[in-house]
Amino acid sequence: MARFAVIGLGRFGEHLARALAASGAEVLAIDRARPLVERLRDEVTLAVRLDSTDADALRAQGIQDVDAAIVGIGEGFEAAALTVATLKELGVPRIYARAESEIQGKIMLKVGADAVVSPHRESAARWAHRLMLPSLEQYVELGEGYSLIYASAPTAFHHQTLLALKLRREYGVNLVAIKRKASSADDEGARAEDADEEGARAAEDSVISVPNADTTILPEDILILVGSDEALSNLPAD
């Protein structure tokens, strides 16, 4: 099960922590303000009040064991930057940091962040999907709890037919279409019948709009999938 730390439980951090928990992840929620921590206590795996710049306090909560940490501190840029540096020092594998400007973003990357979060441009729900499914390229919210996503084909799906994958039965999702690079079709000459059958082979990237049971997933395919947020988040991450 994926495990995340969300540090800073303002509006963005609160929504992100809830979205990740709803997707089935373990969530460690951290903030200095007791009311914010109490508000999430029953909705996440663990909510604690501590100073996120204190390495010992973070280590005591097992921060080094999370898959990724998201620093969503909105007020107090110095504390946010110090938190990122501390997480880096503790060996957190992936660190995402909130930034309100391009300059802040550059500073966060320099002190150890792997990527920058801009709450003004991207919603907490979108970031929850991105964290749960690193191969995510595009995301469209269809309604309460349901989405359409564009995601790179995970390794476990490569060279498998849709019949063998049983996406609806095994994962509870529906494959709407496949975006295929022209180079992939050319490299898989033995599979040209798929492209011919779907009318998808062309000099440019193509779309297989009605995949059938015999359609084979290729390594560079982009899968367009529809399903519940929970089901989509449970797809193989790589």
C-alpha cells in the first residue's frame, strides 16, 4: 500500500490528504496547528502535531519510510524550505513542495524538492491521482468519485492482449481508447494487424478508438481509462 506524508494542512493539504486516503493510501498528516490536525484525525492513518523542521520529530513518526512527502505549507516560506531540506536529509525518496511563485519554485528545487506543486493551477484531487499513479499524463473529473485518465501503459501490461488483462474484472476500469506512437507500430511489425484492423496505423501518432479483445498493449502506449477514483489508483504504478 502506498504511504504518503502531507505536511501543512491548510486548504490544499487538507483536500490532498483526504483524497489520498480515499484512494486507499496510508496518509501521515502533519501540521503545527492542533485544530487542523484534529480535523483530519479520523480520516487519515495518522495525524500529528509537530514542527516539520525538527528532524528528530519527523524521524520518530517514520517519515523516512513514506513513498513520498508533500510539503503544502502555505504561510511561512522559510519553514517550508527548511522542511524540504530536512526531508531530503532524512532520505525521503520523493519530495513535492508547494510554491506560490516561480522564484519560490526554483528555491524549492534547489533545496531538495523533486517537483513543485502550484495549488493555483492544479487541484488537490489531480495531485492525489498523480501521486497514486505516477504514469498519469492527463486527468478529467467526470463526477463525484469517477474520472477519465490518460496514463502510460504500466510494465505489467506490456505485450498483453486485452483479453488476457481482463481490465474490467481484475481492476474495475474500462479502456476507452489507446494512443499509439507511430514508432511503436513500426517496431512491432508482427502486430501490424492490430493497427490495420483499427485503421490506426499512420505516419503520425494514432488512436485505436475501439480496442478489441485481441488488441495488444505496447510499451509506449498511452491508455485512456475510465473508472472510479479508487479503482484507477489501484492500477499498477509501473
